[in-house]
Amino acid sequence: MPGFRLAHQVRSSLWLVPALCVIAGVGLSLGTIALDRLLGPGFLPQSLTGGPDAALFILSAVATSMVTLAALVLTITMVVVQLAMGQFSPRIVRTILQDTTSQVAIGVFVGTFAHAMLTMREVTFDGPEGGSVPGIAIVMAFVLVIASIILLVFYVHHLGQSLRVAALIELVGSEMRDLVDAQYPSGAEPAHRPAPGTVPAARSGVVFHIDHPRLVAAARDAGCTVELVPALGDFAPAGAPLLRVDPPDAPLDPDAVDHVQLGPERTMNQDLAYGMRMLVDIAERGLSEPFLDPTTAVQALDRLHDCLRQLVHRPFPDGRYRDADGVVRFVMPVMDWDGYVRLAFDEIREAGRTSPQVPRRLAAAVDDLLAIAPPERRAALERQRALLDAEAVGDPPVADPQGIGSGRDALRRVSLNGDDRARRDHAGAPGP
């Protein structure tokens, strides 16, 4: 049991990798200094390493900057821990502290500091040529500084990626999957076999990219039709059906599954609905406690309105992809106009029901889309307008592109002949 406790503390600690890097830095310094003594002071020209004054100044600057960078990384790590505890879960701290990249970044910085400090001892100012410098050790300090700069940039990039909720969920999910394999090994019974004509996902992830031309080409070569089971943006568990082949015995290339890319989260690479989802999330967050910022929701609705306005007249794909002979070779679920309208408006309408601004901005968007929508796309918009009126707190909402600010009950308009149009009460008054 004491051995387990020690091993657990070592695995979950932040100090082990930096401590090993300090030891490595000390060893590297002693080794390069010994090599300098063996090869003699003139092995590397001073034009490369600089004189004693320059070498001492450079090593001092390296040591100072490495301490600053190590302190910066530690500070950022603690800030990330605080943010993760507040935004996601207090139980996520251990996972963040075990992040290898943060530990290596701290370790390289303090290891470089240790190397520079020990190397400064070897810089002398006496001798026939006015002093000597450990050339190999100083060149190694230059190399470590360059490596530290590269690692700092990589660390900042890694930190930005790690703060995504999908990345944190992926960390926990991967650890859970490893624990399942360790605690519940496969028994004597054969593993679950996919149904005939289905190709399972080799690993879990969200469908974020589909290479349609290559899937069509693979299906044509096999003389079959391939169907994507999950929709773009859906999560596919490992081993779940990813592709369905018709006929089931078609010799589809096993590598065809690689043309459907799975990742830890949705992207806007091909997924327009995910862009709408992000705007809807921003709007809902602005309408929730403790933020209560309906103007943010209105700004998100501005972009949702613009996107739907660009879509309203455009044809939508039917999810069928054909080869050069016109034969359907690949099919996949696709989102239609009704789905986009529901995604853009339903949740915001529910969340902003009691806000004076949100129903008015929604009404302005829906009325504008109704004015230009073709007949076959009016039903989804008319449903939204009817729900806005039915769910209104008080009078039916007046269309107002600013929420409150440019509606007919809030703005005095001037006609071309100079006559003011009186502000009209919104309770049933006709528009300008």
C-alpha cells in the first residue's frame, strides 16, 4: 500500500518532470564543461561564443529569462486550474495538473536555468588572452534557449486547445476507456461483430469531415452504395455502425472508412449547423443567470437572421452523391430548411420569452424572412411567428431589428416629403 501511494503521488504530481529536467540540466552543464576542458579553450572560436564579458552577460540573461518563463508557466497553470474549476468542474483539477506539456515546459525552462547558472562559473577573466569561456557549454545554452522559445509557442497553443471543453472531456473519456480495458478485460466470448453490410467506427469521435468524392469512387469500384449512418456532427462510439453497404457482400475497400473523419468535437469545416449552434449557445448564455445580457442575444440573432436570409432561396442537397454515370453511390443524412429554422430560433425563443428585446428581434427576423421566402419555405417561418405571438408575455411582439430601438413603437420616422410619421402604439397599430 505505501508503494501504491508513492506511485500515485508521483504520477499525479506537477514536480516530477521539472525535477528530472533540473537534474538533466545540471548533468548537461557538467558534461559540456568537462568536454570543454578536455578539448581546450580554443576549440571553438570566440567569434562564435563571444568574449568573457559577452558570455557572462548572455548566460545571466538566459538564467533570468528562464526563471521568468518558469514562473509564467506556473502562474498560467494555476489560472487555468481556477478557470476549469469554475467553468467545468472542481474535479477536473487533477487531470490538468497531470498535463505532460505543462510539466515539460516548466522542466525545460528550469533545466536551462540550471545549465546557465553552472556554466557561468567557468567564465574566467584572466589568462594570456584576457580570459576564457566554455564554448561548448555556451553553444548548448544557445540551443536550449531556441528550444525554450519553440516550446513556449507550442505551450501557448496547447493551452488554448486544452481549455476547450471538448478537450477536457476527451481527456477524461480517454482515461475512462483505458480504465475499462484494464478493469474489465474481454472474456472468452468473441467480441461483438458488426451486422452484415456495416462498417464500424474504429474509434470514437464526432463526424466532422466527409470526403464525398473518394467515398463515391470507393463505392463505384466496389459496385455498391454506401450510406453514412450518423449525421455530420453526430458522435459515433467506437465499434458502432459508421457506414452501411448495399449490397452487404460488396467488396468495399476497408480504407473507405478513413474518408469519414472523426474528431473530439464538431467544427465548421463542413458543418453549417455547428456555426448556428455556437451562436445559439452564445445567445442562451447571455440570457441566463448571472449574465442577463439580452443585447448579446440580439447580436447573435443578427447573424442567425443573416445566415437564414442567405439560405432561404438556395437549393438544399438531398444527401445523394452520384458517380459520373449518375448512379447513386453515397447517401447521408442532411439538414433541411425547417431544421435550420428550428435550430436558429426555438431555443432562443424559449430562453428569451420574458425578455423585452428577444421576442421583438425574433419577430423582425421572421417577418423579414417571410417577406422573401418562397411558398414551400413559409410554413416553418409561419410556425415561428405563431409561437412568438402565442408565447408572448403581454402584447404580441413588435418587429424590431434592435430589440428595442427601431421598432414602429420606438422610432419616429421621417417621410421623403419631410412630414413626421407619428410614433404608433404597438398594440395593433399598422406599420409605417
